[in-house]
Amino acid sequence: MIRCIIIEDQPPAQRVLQKYVGEMNNMELRATFADALKAMDYLKTEPIDLIFLDIHLPKISGMDFLKALHDKPHVILTTAFSEYALESYEYQVLDYLLKPFSFERFVKAVSKVPAPSVLKQALVPETKPRSATEVLFIKSGYDHLRIAVEDIFYIQSEADYTEIFTSGKKHLTSHSLKHWLQTLPTGKFAQVHKSYIVNTQHIVKVSGNRIFFDQENFIPIGRAYREDFVERYLK
């Protein structure tokens, strides 16, 4: 769960961000602040993963707030003024949302945030194998779709999104390929290309640098991944 706060002095903008955060199943809004000084005091005692930060704030600007932070959480800037975009990236912000922004643009920005719970889980070895009937819930609009892990054929990266391919269907998600590598059961799923993860249980044959699921449907094997894939699964 991504723990976040909002630093925004305009109530309409606060409400938009609060609504968008509420639509995300992997985010938890901890607090909203109208000025950065109160947020700075809050951050001294509360662990936060992400800040939505307006640039034009009372008392201290968002840019001055950024300069004053030492151990920075991830930051996504929100502003109605585009002239600060270049300067903002000097402070390693994740993204720059120009108001008014859509929910789709918000999702694109949030997809760049590493999920702390997922990263932590990836560092802890599993004590028992995961169930073959494990399921995922994928957010699609206002719905959460249930997908059985065993039904996944492969996952393809598309820019800032990924597509999950099952039998005859595909589902668009805002998660990265790295997220799925850390989430899906090890031993069954393998990255075989910079843009593909494959469920090895659905492989029908491997021919040259291609993995086939039937006579017509296949995905490529990247040169950098072939040796490891052959060593793990074809010997």
C-alpha cells in the first residue's frame, strides 16, 4: 500500500486529488495539508511514500519545500503553471501534473511509484509455494476484475502500462512489468524479453527465438534473456 499525503491550498484541487486517490486500490491517503510547514512537521514523525505537492502555496512554496527536505518521499508535483517543469526534475520528482489533469493522467503518474509492500515482500523468501489457484484483482475503470493466475498466458509492457493476456482476452493495467515480476509466483513466470513475462505452463513449443502458445500465437525471446531461460526451463 502506497502511503501518501496531499499538500494543496485550494479546496477544489484537494477534492480532485482525494477522489483520485480513493479510486486507487493500492493507495492510502494519510493526510491533506493547506500549507507545507504543517506537512513538514508531520513528516518528521510519520512515514510516507508519496507526496502530491502543489507549487504555489502560502508561507513556503512547493519548490522551497522540496529544497528543505532531506529524506524525500517520492514526489508528484501538481500546478497550473508549466514553467516550473524543468526546474522540478532537478529535485528528482517522479512526475509533473499540469492542472487540470484527468484521472488517466493521474494513473500514469502514480504508476511510476514503486509499491513499498511489494518491494519488501520480494526481499523475503517464501516459506511455502503459492497456490496454483491464486488470483489477482485488476482495477479497470471503477471495477476490480478477478483473474486466476494460472489463466495468464503472458504479460506485455506498453509504455507506462502493461497488458495481461489470458485465453482470448487482454486486460490493461497501470502496473509496471517489474511489479508483476515481484508479484507473480516464482518458478512459473519468467521474463523472456524486456517487454514480456511468460507463464511457462502455457508454452507449447520454443522455436528459435520465439515462444509459442499454439501454432499462430507467439512472443519473442530477447537476446539478453535467452541463456537464462534455456538454462532454467529447457534443460
